[in-house]
Amino acid sequence: MKILYFCQLFPPALHGGGEYIFFQWAKELIRRGHKVFVVTQRLKGVKDFEYINSISVYRVGPATEYKGTLPPGLFENLGYVISAFVKGMAIIAKNGIDIIHSNTYAPALPGQLCAITSRKSHIITFHDVYFLTERRFWKKWASQRNISHSITVVGPFVERLILRFPAKVFHTVSETSKKDLSMCGVKKILVIPNGINLGDYDATSSNNVNTHQAVYIGRLVFYKNIDIVIRAMEKVVKKIPDAQFVIVGDGPYRKNLEGLVKDLKLMNNIIFTGRISHNEKVKLLNESSFLILPSLVEGFGIVILEAYACKKPVLTSNVMPLPEIVEDGRTGFTAPPFDSDVWTEKIIYLFENPPQAQEMGIKGYENLMQRYLIERVVDELEKLYIYLLRANR
């Protein structure tokens, strides 16, 4: 098969779940003998076309500098949509594409236009429905640093618009997101969970584990709720003075978080690394006692699987669908998103009980092996593509 992906971020801008899973799908599909073409946002200092792991990657639209999140302005997004449609049609004309698959938001627009124009089957991946899970999500998003306030109006409009698209299938990654899509009137929904390539991780336990170190890995945006962990750490260090919380990633909320750390005088206990390489991330996971993911809104949380791959437990908020992936008391803990006392209690427990933390990490690894390997995920995705291709013919 020849598959065309529209995904606004793609390597080397690879720091969120959406672009990560599209990249993993593409690599596995290529390994199986399919051809994959990707239309993504142009990045400053990066070639407009290149092969990445034999994937044909085209970068279009205004060149943007990646800062840990999607392009923040209306100009960049609109430029991407128009240029991506033009490039997509050129790729279809030249290569005879069989299936079109788009990631959420801006990429779904050129994907649907190309599908209608070329009469190809179109799949839209919707990770989560923001306006349902957080009433003031888009206003809060626009309140962050360097984010265009036009997003307050355009964001929810585009989200609702895409949910009305006549795509052949809406793909999502959890039963929770499926329920949200159903509430919005979407009929054709297929759940295929995220997955990772175990070969990209060192699944052996590190001999240099800092039992008093926890790590967060992800974008630094308001809905990741990292504030609650920082406030909990103020109480944690009173009992465990050498406790460390390492925050990996970048984004428009970083300055707010750094200001909070400074106000609470936790500069010696909380470290910001910025964006790091994949190998550095794996090394840091292996050296840490556990992963923390305190999100208020989350479609899945691929980083949980990365922690499991390194046999680490996860402390996460009890916001669905995270409890679907982290079994409280077995592969980690879940906690109310705004109760800093509970976060303090769970962090201290994991720091003070290394054998229990290690056992939880092993259980998480077993869960990963049973449900979330990329090979299993792409088996289901490949079946969907073949079904739609035959139906379209």
C-alpha cells in the first residue's frame, strides 16, 4: 500500500504523542513493505524534503522554529493547511496513494480536502476532545506565553469543524476518547491504542538508580498540571531533603513553572533540562525511581509506555483515560489532580519504598508486552487500511 500522512509535527520535532505515534506507525509500515509519505510543517534549518527511515518527508508552509508545541500562530497554521493540500495532491497524482491518514487539527483539513478531491479513504486520528474535557481549555491555551490570542476563537471552531468531517473512520487511542467523540455525534470510531517499539529502549534495570529521583517528560503546557507536583515537592523535601524532580521538555508554560520553583526556593531539588535526545531520555528514565504524569487532559500518554519499557512505575492523575493504562497500586499510583497532599504522600511512598516501586515497574513492563507493542498496534492499523482500500474499490 501507499499511505499519505498529514502530521504537522514530525522528526526532528518529535516531543509529543501525536507525532511520535505517526512516526512509529510509518517505520513499522515501511518495514512491512508499504510506502509512506508524510506532509509536515516546514522547520527552520531543516530540509524541505528528506528520507527518514525510508519515509518520504515533505515540509511545507511557513518555516517555524519548534519550541515544544504546535506552531502557535494563525499565519503558520493557515500556511501549512494551504501548502499541505497542494503538496498532498501532487503526491497523490505522482504516486497513486491508496489511503490518507491525518493527525488532529490543522493536518485534518488538507487531509479531508485531498480525500474529497481524489476520492480516497480518509482516516482522522483524534487523541482527545479538548472542549469537552476542559471548558476553558482554549482560553487558557491562548493565555500562555508567545501563543496567538486568535487561537481562542479559531481553536474550538476548528475542533468542532473537524468532528463534522465525513471521514471514513475516526481513529482514537482510548475508550474514554471514543466516548467523548460519540458525545460529539461522531459515528464511525475505531479504538487502536498507542504503542512503542521495545527495541528503542533499554529494558534492563540501571545499576545507578537514584531512588530519590522522579522525572516528568513532555511538553511544558498548562494542562500538563506540573504545578501540582512542584507544590507537592515543597512538602516532600521537608522529609526527604535530597529528593529530586527532573522536568524534561519545553513549551510556553516553562517560564511560569521556573518562576514557581524559584518562589518556593526549590532550585536545588527541581531541575529543568529542556528538550533532550531519545538516548538521554532513556538514560534518565533508567536512573530515576519513577515517572510522574499529572495531566488534566490526556488522550493516552505514550510516555507511560516508555516508563514501562524501562521497568519504571508511573504516578499519574486519576483523569481518564490514564487509569486505563496505570493500574493504581499495581503498575503505579493515580491521584486527584488538584490534591497536593495526596501527591506528596504518593511521591514519598515511592521514594521510601524502592522494592515496591521496582515491583510496580516490572508489572508495568508485563502490561506493555501484553498490550502496547508497536507490532500489535500496526497489525490493527494495517487491517483497517486494507479494509478501507478494498471497500473504496
